[in-house]
Amino acid sequence: MRSGETEASFEDFVRARSDSLLRTALLLTGQRRAEAEDLLQLALERAYRHWPRICGSEGPERYVRRILASASADRWRRLARRPEQAIPIGGGPVVPDRTAEIADRDYLLRALAALPLRQRAVLVLRYFDDLSEAETAAMLGCSLGTVKSQAARGLARLRITADSPTALPTGQVPGRRNPEAARKEAADG
Amino acid sequence: MADIEGLRTAMHAAVDSEKASADELIGLVRRRHRRHQWHVALAGAAALIALAVAIPAGLGAIGQPPKPEQPPAAPTLYIYSWNPGGGYTGPVVDNTVTPINTATGTPGKQIHVGRGFLTGPGWIAITPDGKTVYVTGPGTVTPINTATGTPGTPIHIGRTLFFGNGMFSENIAITPDGKIVYVLDQAGRVTPISTATNTPGRPIHVGGSFNLAAGNIVITPDGKTAYATTNPVCDTASCPGRVTPISTATNTPGAPIKFTVTTGGATGSQIAITPDGKTAYVTTGPTVTPIKTATNTPGRPIHVGGLPSGSGQIVITPDGKTAYVLTGSGVTPISTATNTPGRPIHVALAGAFAITP
């Protein structure tokens, strides 16, 4: 049975950290709120299951973040085998918040959401969660080299988009290569 | 690098104003956890039901007719589990089916039926001829040849968006003639699968909302109608029950049978049909609602006391006289002749149960 103290400790953790965890989940899912919330629930449920053990350990947050990262890793592996159906992200700003009118940010975020999942996860963990390359590799279960190359490629893709906002399509399929950007990349390179 | 800073700024600007509703989240996590425990309990219950399917006389216990085929000499118990061997090995888990010879109690070779993220075991069912076991996974159903113990190609049902609806296939029912497998998924869809070709047909929508949709599906003993329940979204005062009849001849849904019970506070909606096929009993919150299958009309809810625990599992005895319902404090019998509850049998922390043939 769970003690009242354990329950209280879990509640305190969620109250204190859920905003931050949700933000990472949002970026990992390309700002799809429903998916992000579900991802977070899954991660927290897993933590809740083992709470008596992990609440006293090095850090439950690290545990939860690791599951968030693993989930996105699992997702891209799955999609590599079985492509996801297209979800149009264009037609309006992806992020309906105050900054949407700032064109550069909007384009950058749309470009981020359009990146292949692994590149997106690497960029989010490296530059939003500020993890080191080694930590990112550990979280995603891939090699350090992969983290480096995916970060470089992801940034290069963002750069292309920033230079040429029209390169960003309105019906990008997450996890697939952006054909316009690919053509431009080929032309540049 | 300037563009890294730009990216950092953009990411923060995009999400820093986002807030999670912590209290709601805590509630959802607990509910999801109970669901997980339910899955674990179901793995045990599914194993018992699999055993029941393998023993003809036991079929009455789950509301299906005796199978005509000769039973195997020693029935085989199939247990669907995850992470066999114990210990937490990460969020990506192995789903495994283990056959057990019930005569000797020895386990056979484990059959791996795929890996998934935190998916765990779903449901398991055996065709009446005992030749194929069907197990559910995330967005898939995998047939297993019981003669060789080898899994077939997973049958994809619906979308497999990682965290989207339809991720979990929740429940399986097989028609008494063994021709169609019906799979109820979390998105509230029932997908018929032809056992001859193992191909899915067009999904039948039975309604429901995200993550709460899947209830249970059963088929009448005559094989003509499948009944799928939708887990209700209860508040503290009431629970809306919903059961959709599906014609197995045309695979089309009939008008949903709706009813509201006035005591709320629990989700989960299980269903069982009497061996004579005349009445379906549906658990909703702390009540059981009888439905006349001839007219598809719900009767007065029967209060069984205490919130149903976990699945709110309901099982009818082979003679059809008594329905037993799992509650938070044990098991409550209901007389099917009078639709009145008997004295509850108290069992602490009951998770799942089965009735001997």
C-alpha cells in the first residue's frame, strides 16, 4: 500500500515540475498539446508506479524526462518503419501565443515541428533542456556521434528555413524530409 | 552560435507560457495507473478465461456456447505478459505469450509478440477450434498458431499514431463459429477481422472519448450480435452508460443503448451475457444494469455496493442463475431471476476472478 507521505510527495512533485515537463513534451511533439499531455501522463504514470523507489533517489525528474525522451525515440523508430499520416501544420501559426506575430520565431518553430523526430528531439534536449551531448545520447539511447550529426543537420535545416521562409511547406509530414528544403540543400551543396 | 540562441529563445517563447493543470494531471495519472493495474489484473483474468475457453464446459462461464470440437487431452493455459523475468528494463517492453501445459504445470517456449512503449499486455482470446490465439498490442492484433507456437504478422487496426487514439487494442471477442474476431480499441472503434484471411474490415464506431472509450465487447451465444460498451466519463453524481449492439451479419452498429446511473465516481464498463442470451449485464460505476437483448432496453440499475474495483469485472455462472460482480470490497452476487443483489462476499484487494466450469 502507498503511504500518505508517498502520495503527498508525488503530488508535490507534479505541482512543482509539471509545467516544465509539459513544455519539454510540447516541443518534443511539435507543439501538439494533446499529444504532449498524453506523453506527460504516460511518463508520470510510470514514475508513479515506482514512486516509493524513485522519490528518494537521485531525482524523479530525471527519471520522468528520460521516459519523455525514450518515448520520442520510440516514436521515430516506429515512424521509420511505418510512416505517419500527414498532419497539416500550415495555414496559420503553429503556436497560437503572443509571439506568433514575430515572424522569425514562428518560422523557426514551424521548421522545428517539421524536422524529423530524432533531429527535433536532439535539438529540444540540447538547447531547451540544456543537456550535454552525452546526456542527450543517453536519454535517446543513441551514440554521441548521432547526437552530434543530428544536431548539426537539424540546425542546418533550420538555417535554410530561416534564410528562405517560403521553403517551409504548409503540409509538412513530420518525420519526413522536407522536399523543398532538400532540393535547396542539394542546390546549395 | 547566434542561431542556437535564436532557437533557444523561440522555444522558450513558444512554450514558457504553457501551464499544466497539476491537480487534473495528478487525477489523470492515478486513473491511468489504476488502468495499468487493471491491465495487470486482466492478464491474469485473460489467462483464466483462456483456460476456460480451452475447456468446453467452461464456456458457459463467459457466456459463450460449448464448442463442438474435441478438446485437447490436456488444456493449455496461455498467459499474456510483459517483461518476463521480472525487473524494470526500461519503457520499451517485450510482450510475451507463455503456453502452460495444465496437466504438468510446465511452461512451454515463450512466444514473443512484439515490443511496445509501456504497452503491456492487452487482451487474449482463443478461437473455438483452439487453433489460433489472438493477442492485442498497440494498434495491432497478432495471431499465434497454437500448433507451432509461432506468431503471425501483426494485423494493423487503424491509426498507430504514437500517442493518438487507437494506440491500444483493448478487448477481443470471437464469434462462436470462429469466423470473425472483433477488436475494441481505445478510440471506441470495433474492427472486425476475418480469421480466414486475418485481414481487418472497416472499423465500426461505437463512440467514446479519448483514453476512456474502451470498455468490453461480448458476443451473444447465437453469434448474431456483438455488444460493445463504452467506458463512461463519470462525475461524482452520475455515470452515463452506453452499449452499442453490432450486427455480426452486416457489421453495422445499431442504436446505442444509453442509460444513466445516479451514482458516479468510477469508470470501467464490463459486460457479460447470460448463457441463454436473453440478458446482458453491464457494470457502470457501482451499479449493474440489465439489458434485454430482445429489445435492447435497459432495466433498472442494480446497486451492488462499493465502487467496482479495477475492471468492475462481471461473470455469470454456467447455469445462468447468478452474476458475480467485482466490487471494491470483494464480489457481489446478483440473482438473474430477480435482478437483486445478494450479500457481498468480502475479499480484500480482489483483482480478478473466474468461475469453475
